[in-house]
Amino acid sequence: MRKIVAGLSVSLDGVTESPPGWMMLNHEADEVIRASIAESDAVLLGGNTYADFARRWPGQGDSSPMAAFLNNTPKYVVSSTLTEVRWSGSTLLGTDVAAELNALKRKPGKNIHIPGSPRLVRSLLPAGLLDELNLLIHPIVLGSGARLFSEVSSRADLELIASRTFGNGVLSVTYRPKH
């Protein structure tokens, strides 16, 4: 069965969305991101991330591995506000998201990758639909901004399955939820 795998950058204080320029990406982070997209053949996006990506990535064509991946891979969008999606290869999921995601997971294929979409990640974790959480933890405290787990109402136990420290102090960790 396919896995739903989220990949996000976070600050030490858990901020995932803040003014640009705070992330410390280098060749080591690039390797982790490339490996994750190589293991995936579908993208899952929340509505806000979809809207941001649909403005930014189509014009980049295949200029980078991430641009090629996002522009040429089937995209599934979870949103309570969007009524249509126009980015090539995008499908807006219906109201029974859990059933549709479970059906996608049962189809043959590679992982289903979530690049960002912190609200979506927060909703999938307690629903038992998130299979792996990959975090790039940046050695910076931002103080304000949207936090990854700011609105979680129940406990979620995670198992560390991999970790790596980059030369610039970024920590790459992979957790598996204990369902």
C-alpha cells in the first residue's frame, strides 16, 4: 500500500509559514528533498498551498527537479473553499477526503507526497492518514508565524525512524505516527 508522506521545513519554535528568507537550505537539504520526490508519484496539497504553488510553479516549467516534479505529477487538492483547480494534472477531492485518500493509498504506485500544507498535515495526523512526517528543523527561533501543531487537540505519538544533522545545523528527521 502507498504511503502519505509529508515534508515540511520548521523553525525551532515550530513555525512553518513566515516571511520568506528564513529557511537555511543547502545541498544536503536538496538531497533529502530530491530523494523524497523520487519516491513519490503523486502530490497532495491543501487549498492554500495549492493556490500558492499554482501561481508560482507552472511558469517554471522543468527548470528544477522540484518544478518538474510538481508540474508533471498528478496533484490531489483538499480544500473546503476551492470549487475548481486549473493547474494541469490537478484534481479537487470531494467531501469524503478520508475515503478518497484511502482509495488513493490502495492504488498501486509510489508514495503520495505532501510538500508543506501544514493545516492538511494537522488534519491527517489524528485521522490516521499520515504515514510519515519528514521535517527539516532549522536552527532559528522566529517568534511569530503559523505553527505546525498550533491547533492539535489530541495527543499523537510518533516514532523516530531516521535523523541526520546537516553542516549548517539543520536537522532532518523522519517520524512515523504510532496508530
